[in-house]
Amino acid sequence: MRLLHTPRWLIGTRASFSSKSIFVPAHEPALESDLHRLEKFLEDKPHILVLTGAGISTESGIPDYRSEGVGLYARSNHKPIQHGDFIKYESVRKRYWARNYVGWPRFSAITPNVTHYTLARLEREQRISGIVTQNVDKLHTKAGSKSVVELHGSGYNVICVGKTGKGCDYHIPRHEFQSILDQMNPHMEDKSTMMRPDGDVELPQEYVENFKIPPCPACDGALKPEIVFFGDNVPMPRIERVVRMILESDGVLVLGSSLTVFSGFRIVLQAKELGLPVAIVNIGETRGDPKADLKISARCGELMQNLFKK
């Protein structure tokens, strides 16, 4: 039996979902029995830790990398930027910042969807203890969630990485950095063709070559977004905080993550080592399915908009 309705409080709001979203992969409709199973999993566990991935932000219009047919890997030959290349090559930094500069106004204007708002509500109702997100879009914070750990950092802050990968303590909000880039690149036009998961876009090479980026004003080093690029490591203090959150939880709920990246999969492994139950809601298979006590293959928003509403 299909879920019957969209709650009245969502109709006509930005949180409502358009079935025409081009970044959500093909999927079967959620069943009412799926909703009941998820509610049963959650109802006697007031300290659930939620792990979220790109599969919840696709419903807001942010693409992911791996979704079948619609992810970046399926739509282009481009691969995500590698941390080592960003540190080593000025040309890579220039290409990244040119694309990110053009994409930033659209990326930063994206709003939360029903899953983000529902998680904020569940936190207020003390049904969940906190969120660990693999996303860098700050949509959980925009939706009102308070206890959020951004596992892979955030695109909303820019930090110094020096000349070798270890920088000084300089940092600047991304919006302020955008103003600096505006001043340095007054003739830059939006000639983008495709937004990428971290907010950068595809640009013609001639636009990249003439793009100017400032050095760190404190040490003359390189500046990068506070995002854990591929090939980099999650900072140890962040890992330690996540471990404490797992220890204080009574279960883990995974929403919209394939768990392909080990930093996310490790949370499931640690939970199972502690004997904690794990539930996964994701379109299609995940790396954690063999470990899950409950697996529901469905669009997160379709379940979350009806969760504990009766």
C-alpha cells in the first residue's frame, strides 16, 4: 500500500518535493508498511544518531556522484578533485575556484527539503540525539538542526592550506571570499553547463585560464574550501567527536548514503561492534546492507514527510 498523502504543512512550501527532480534516481514508491517499520525502529530509541548522505540533498536539487543514471559519474567523464592535486598544482586550484566561484550563488541559495526539516523537528521532539552528515551544503543547519557534525567539512568556510598542505590559522566565510573574487574577476560570466556535488560547475577552459585567486593574506599560502577532498583525511578531532556520539547513542539511522566512502561506513561498523541496531533508508543497495537490522529502499523524503505525523 502506498503512502497516502503529503502533510498539509508541506503543501506549497519550498520543502515540498517535485517528482521531476533530475538528480533523484529511479525508484519504487514507498509503502505504508515501510513507514510503520521505520517508526517501530525509532519509537523506543530516544538517542538515535542519524547519518545522512548525498541522497537527501538530491531532493533539493544538488547532484551526487554515484546515483545510477543521474549521478555525476553517470552524466560526465569528470572525476571529483583530489586533495593532493589541489595542494600541488596551481592550475588545479585555479580551475576549482573558477568553477566554484560561478556555481556559488546557485549552490548557496539552495534550500532544505522535507528530510532536513523533519530531522530538525525530530531533534526538537528529542527523538534523535544528533546528525552526522557527509554533505557539505549546510542544509541541516539551514533547516534548524542544532547538533550537526559535518564529517567532510563545509563549503561555507575557506581556510589556508599553506604551500604544502599545512597552513596557518587564517579562515574566511565563503560569502566574504566571494566578494573578494568578484573584485578580482569583474568580467567573469556564468557560462556554466553543469553543477557538481560540491557546488562547482563545468566551465569552458578559456574562462578558467584568466581567473584570478588571492593567496592567504597572512602567510601567502593557498586557500581552499573547508571540505575534505578525495584523498584527504577527516580531521581526528572530528572523528573523536563522532565516536563519542556513537557511544552515547542507542542506534544509528542512515539516510540517503550508499556508504561507499569509508568515513561513513565506519560509523555503521562501529555501531555494530557496540551491538547497536542500524536502519538504512536509501534508494538502491548500500555497502552497509549486510549489517543493517532494517533496510528500506525508498526515497527519504517520501518516508520522512509522514514520520510520526499521526
